[in-house]
Amino acid sequence: MSNIGIILEEKAADIGNFLVGRLLPFREKRAVGPFVFIDHMGPADLKDYQNLDVAPHPHIGLSTLTYLFEGSIFHRDSIGSQMEIQPGAVNWMTAGKGVVHSERTPDYLRNTEKKLHGLQIWVALPKHLEDCDPSFHHIEAQELPHWEENGVQVKLVAGEAFGKKSPVPVHSPLFFIELKAKEKTKLHIGEDLYGEAAMYVLEGTVNIEGNDYGSKQLLVAKNSKLCEFEMSENSVVYIFGGEPFPEERFMFWNFVSSDKEKIEKAKQNWKEQNHEAFPKVIDDEDDFVPLPTYPLKSK
């Protein structure tokens, strides 16, 4: 990645009962390709009385991608989906015109000590799909393309790259790639990528032209050509990006859209608890996250 454009440091954000590390958006970089939001959850060691309890909350105009390294989360939503996600699998929920979901510690783990570590990602939808019907897909870990290259374990979590395609049903050209190296290894990646690209160092370090970059750093390239880099022993790196959209995206809370009026309407519908626009989450009907008050942001 000799063409690094921006180096971002993970920043702490409070999501309720524990802190996460926010990777996107930043003032310096609001999005990478269609990726508009990434939270690094944990690693957290939860006591037997501590649980993840993200109450029902709405989304529009995006898809969420949940990917865990440790622990387990139970997903419920307003279209009837109920699914436990475990490490290596993918939960992919497309909000479209509107969906509500909750994320909680599974019942069988609620009174035990447990770990939680993973990524929560939002991918903006193309303008013509922003009002599509909501949907949910779960893809098991073994279904994702994975292979070894120069001693590095490679997994294509979502999108297309290196002549391979993930079964995650994405809606625009993108890639999300996992690299795990046990030994110090040089890689040359870039020719098969496209659009915008960034590298997130989860564990270990990467060396690029004599400069070391460590964990919790996000390196944004000037284009998709990541070029040559060296991964340290026992390092884990994620490369993501894709084609950006021609229109600006606006964000407020959990809402993403190319149209500010749609966000204002979603805010009103959630504040009024309009269950035609935002149906209740099945088997989690008695709770919800209230609408916050802070300014609308552009991508």
C-alpha cells in the first residue's frame, strides 16, 4: 500500500453497556466504497450478570454485516428472522425501506461468563434499492470462499475478488477480505481489487515501505491498488472497499439515505412508533431504543 492516503486510529464509542472501537465514519473519511460504518466490538470478557442487550432499533437504506471472532449474538427482526451467529459466520440484513432488529446474548449464555469480539458493518445501498423490501440472510463459515496463499489463510467474507465470489447477497460491487498469517509473509494485493480500498489491522503489524502499522489502525489507500506489504507473525488483517456511489449519502443514527427527506420521515416514524413503517420485532416486542437528538451528517 505505497499509496496510503489516510491513517485513522480506532476511537472509542459507547453503545450502551460496553465500549466499541469506531473505524468509520471519521471526519477525514466518511466512507470507503459503499462501506459507511464499522464498529470493532470488544474484545470483551462479560461476567455472568453482563449481557449484550441492543434493544429493537430501526434501519433504512443500508445492509448490516455482522462478523464475530469470539462469542455469540442472537438476532431477531421485524420480518421474522431469528438466528444465532457464531464466529466465522455472516449475518447479512438488508434494511431497504425499513426494518427493526435486536441483538442480544443468547438465552443459554445469559447467566454464564462469556466473551464477545467482532465487527459490525454497514454498507449503503445503491439509490435504486434504498426502498427495497427488507431481507435477512445467514451464511455459515464453511460456505465462505477460503484458501491459502503464500502461507496466508485468505477468506472472502463478502463481495467479489481474486476471481471468487462470496455467497453473501451484496447489492453493489464490493469486497471484504480476511487475511491471517502465522509466519512473517509478504503479499502483493491490488490488481484484482477495484474502487476504493482500506486495510484494518486487527492483530499484529503490517510493514509497508519500511513503516510499521499496528492493531486498531485503519489505512485508507488513494485507490484500490494496495501494492506490496508484509504481515508479521500471528497477524490478522481485513481489506475492504469497492465502487463508491455517485450520489452523496446522509446519515442520522441508524438511517442512511441519498435523500434527506427520507431520513426525516424515518425519524418521525420511529419517534411516533409507526408500526406500519417499522413493525415490531417478533418475540422482542416490549422494548425499543428511543430516537436520539443530534445533527444529520453527510457521508
